Amino acid sequence: QVQLVESGGGSVQAGGSLRLSCAASGSFSGNRMAWFRQAPGKEREAVASIYAGASSTSPADSVKGRFTISQGNVQNTVFLQMNSLRPEDTAMYYCAARKFSTVTWDDVTSYDYWGQGTQVTVSS
């Protein structure tokens, strides 16, 4: 059984910060973890991803310079530091993981495991 658990969501004023955490448990053995978000009535969109053991990351253009993805000291743990939050960042944020794949990192259909999501609400 593989589980992904997110935490750290909440409500914040515009310009504030939040740090999301995701931990994978069970028998998961993958190569890439990512954050996606989905606002009501909209498609799920990629935010950022990180490849296991890599120093580089893949942030989406919409969050570049504001959000930072990183791996924790514990294996299969990933964080999303969100700064300068805007109302348009309001969404349910999901952690995802996949096994080795040549598919582009931001393809929502390429991920094998998903967390339950954590809500982020940014007020103006």
C-alpha cells in the first residue's frame, strides 16, 4: 500500500507564505515527485516537480520566483515553499509521485500515486 500525505495548507493574506509538506509511505519506489493544484471548475495544473537525487527542479512559469520545491532529509519527502501568495493561487494542492517515465514532468496523467490534497486559500 502506497500513500501520499500532504500537510501545511491553510488561509493566508495576499503576500503571505505557506510551506506544504508531502510524505510518501508504503512500498513506493519512484523517481519523480510533484505538486499539482486545482481550483474549483478548473483543470488540475502542474506547479513544480523534483527528480530523486537531482539538485535541479522544474517550477511552472506561473510560480517561478515565488514557489520553491525541495526534498527533505527523509527519503520520499518533498516540500513546497510558497511566498508572495496571490488570490489566484487559491486551490487544492496535491502531491503526486510516479515511477520512471519519459513523459514530460507536467503531464497529470503520468503520475501513479496521489495524495488527498491540502487546501490553500489566499485572500486579498
